[in-house]
Amino acid sequence: MPLTGKRILVGLSGGIAAYKSAELVRRLKERHAEVRVVMTESAKSFITPLTLQAVSGEPVSDALLDPAAEAGMGHIELAKWADLVLIAPASANTLARLAAGLADDLLTTLCLATPASLAVAPAMNQQMYRHPATQDNLATLARRQTLVWGPAQGAQACGDVGPGRMLEPMALVGLVEQHFAPKAQPLAGIKLMLTAGPTREALDPVRFISNHSSGKMGFALAQAAAELGAEVTLVSGPVSLATPAGVQRLDVESAAQMHAAVMAGIDRQQIFIACAAVADYAPKTVASHKIKKTAADTMVIELTKNPDIVANVAALPNKPFTVGFAAETRDVEKYARDKLDRKKLDMIAANNVAMAGQGFNSDDNALTVFWPTGQTELPLAGKTELARHLLTLIAEKYHDTH
Ligand code: PMT
């Protein structure tokens, strides 16, 4: 029984799907999980605490400032007790409160106080689900590693049809089991370095040349590599992203600094992935004071070539398994294969950065991956999921050749 002894805190917020939560609790208990239930005020309009107490066999908590509850298992203790907090149903309002980091009732306070993983099963009207505010809140939560399970599509209690139905209890139980299942770690013991984000090439103390890379793809790869057991060093250009758990991060600004940071640590690495959008050229001179506007209508900036980091790594005598990226706007295969050969890479992941909704600074991407003897498509997906697929492929090809 994969859930034996696992401590699952099921949170209910207000929504018609709350009636399914009793079944969810029952199924988790059947699998020998320890389950505690926390309800918001509005959840109690849809299902009674007594029903959930009966199926969980434990008192249901619903108030933040309840002396009786604090004398037993207080809210901080409950937050520390949980191995997983699963909010099902998660209403639009509760998602908004979580995204804002509010602690205005027991459930949201627990979510801030718990070191456990948080999963949400959204349930709401399809129009509310599609609203940009809800989508932004879900994206914020996903960025903070909250697991978003569902919603399902279909007919809704209000008569609408569309996305917003809470996943069925057995589907949620399956996801809980998957969450606790031991993960395969094909990169255990492997040292992996990667570059991410843009570089900035200074013109003067206040101006620079850069690009639209957000670092999302590279950070997702760093997270996926750490999840697969690798010892990860992430060399990052200037981005505003949190460092994934267990990853060592080195911050740099320019291509020259990124090159120096990579070269200083590359001899210890078995795998290198170049995901950064490195500027190919930098201004030949950097003015020591702000460049002044002149009467002339044009200005010429002389540029000089930056070192090619991935090509330099691939040219090392004891080179690591080296993976490049190719950001192309046309003839993707032709240019990607050319980079694979010219830079002597083991693999290259090509993305079409001219396609809307993928590539630079978006949450999704699609890749065509080439290696000397083959290629495969990794279709459009969130960057976190895509990174897992790419790292699994890299692990497979690395082990084939080592
Ligand atoms: O950061 P995001 O917003 O999530 O966007 C992700 C991404 C689009 C930046 C990413 O998926 C991507 O395509 N990264 C590579 C961008 C790029 O610079 O591609 P390129 O085709 O110009 O370069 C080819 C390869 O050489 C890349 O691996 C690049 O890191 C490397 N390179 C390039 C120049 C240089 N001086 N040194 C390098 O190492």
C-alpha cells in the first residue's frame, strides 16, 4: 500500500464538488493513509463537518482561533504533521487567497505554515476558471511548486459546459499515489551544469544589449535534473526566478562572465546543457560614463564576438555529454543540425521562437531534439513537464554512451 502511514491533510473550500470530498477521504483511508480534514466556512454550506468526521475518523478543524482545537492539535502542529496538503475542491476564491499569501482562515494559514507539498484540485464555473485572474493565480501557484491537479472538462452543476469540474475522487487518489511513489533517479550521482537566461552586454553604466530570455526553460531543466538525482550547478544570467530546490546557482551578467563561470567548473561535470540565450556579440568598448545624445541622427556601435561557450565546452579533451539549444525562426531542422555538427555537440534541442505562445518568455514550449543518429519531437507542453521529458531523454542517451 503506497499510502500506508502517509499523512494527508484534505482541505475543503466552498463548491458543489465538496460532496465528492467525503468519497476522496474514504478512498485515502482505505489505502491506509492518515487523513485529517480542514474546512473553510463556505465549505460547510455544501457538506457538514460531521460527514467528514465520520469518514476520516478524526475531528474536523475549521477555526483558526479555536482554544479547544489548539489544546489538541493546534494549527502549527497540524501544518507540521502533514506530508501532503490537498485542497479539494479548491474554489477560485481560495486559489486567489493562496496566490496572495493570505492567512485569513485556518486553511490558508496552514498552507503558509506547512513544509509539506501543496496540491490543489480546482473546481469552479468554466467562465471563472478561464478568467485571466484565476489563470494568473494558478500560474503563480504553479511557479511556487504547488501541484495543480485538474480540472476536468464537462457538464457543470450550473448548466455550463467546459473546464472547471473537480477531478473524480479516484483520479485524485491516483495522483496522490503517484506523488508518493518512489521516483526513478537515472541521474543519481551525475554532476550536471547548465546555463540559463539572457546575458547583458554593457554599453555604458546604464545601458546594455540583451534579449527576451526569461530563464524559465533553463530553470525548469535545473529543477528536472535535480529531481532525477543530478548534482546541479546552474549558471544564470539576470532573471527574476527562484532557485529550484537542491540546485547550486551562480549568477552572472555578461557572456564573458558566463563563459568564465562555466570554464571554472566544467572539468568536474559529466553533462553540460547550454540553454542560455548568450549574446553572440558585445560592444567593443564600454563607456565609463553615460553616452550622451548628439546632434547626429545615427550612431554606430562596434561589436566584437563573444566566446561560444557551448562550442568551447564541446572542444575540451575530456568533454562532458554536451547538449545545446537552437533558437530558430525558420528552417529549424537545417540550422539545428548545422549547429549540432559545427559545435560538435552530442545533442541539440531546437525551438521555433517565431511561434506565438512558446519559446522566449512564455510558460510553454515545444522542442525537436536531434542527435547524430536520430531525432524526436517533444510536443507543446508547460516548460516544467517538457524539461522532465528532455532530461529523461538526455539521461538515456548519456547512459547509452558511457
Ligand atoms: O529563457 P526562456 O524565456 O524560457 O526561453 C527559452 C529559450 C528560447 C531561450 C531556450 O529554449 C533557447 O532556445 N535557448 C538557446 C538560445 C540561443 O541563444 O540559441 P542560439 O541558437 O543562438 O545558440 C545555440 C547554442 O549555443 C545555445 O545552446 C546557446 O546557449 C549556445 N551559445 C550561443 C552563443 C554563445 N556565445 N555561447 C553559447 O554557448
